[in-house]
Amino acid sequence: MKPEVFAITLVCDDLSSVERFYSDVFAAKPVHADDVSRVFKFGSVLINCLERSDAVGLFAPAATASVGSAHASMLTVQVQSVDDEAARLAALGVELNTEPTDKDWGIRTITFVDPAGQLWEFSNPV
């Protein structure tokens, strides 16, 4: 078996905010939209933003976390320039979780949180 991530499901409380955020930050449009979800394509991976009401049934018996309670995952997108992206996010009113930082393992990163509470990272090689 060669595992490959096909889709990631994120629990959301406000789909319109998530859709607007993904459009502004990632220039992404939904490849699927219905009353309870918006699905975005990131390369070969689908990001399924699912309303909490539907996620409860899908995740059961596991519980869903509330937005802002804690971060259990971080999704990373490679970009050309973390500094340029930090400036673009600031212009969009997106608050950074971490400012541009060079990591010991040779990348420069910023992190931020989307309206669904998902932690994101932009990175570029140093």
C-alpha cells in the first residue's frame, strides 16, 4: 500500500465565512457546494469544510472540537515568499498566529487560523 491523502474534513460553524476566507486567502473556489459543505481542491487533496451538524454524525462516536478550543493539526502550503504572503494576509485583515520565522530545518514560515478554527502554515525554503 502507498498511502496518499485524498481528502481532509474540517468541522465548520459558518460556511459562508469559510468560503469567503478560502476565496480571499487561497484564491480557491468550491468544487462542490451544498447546504452543509464546501469542498475545495488543493492540488490532489480535497478540503471538505463540513457544517458541525453533519460532522457530528460523520465523526460519531468521536466528538468534534469547538472552534478555538485547541489545534490538533496544521495544514502547510508552500508559497514563493512567506513575507509577501504575510503582507497580503495583513491587507485582507487576516491575523497571523506567528510572524515570518526562519526554522532550523531550512524553511521560513507563518501560521494563521481560518474561520473554521483550522491552523494553516505558509512556508518557503530559506
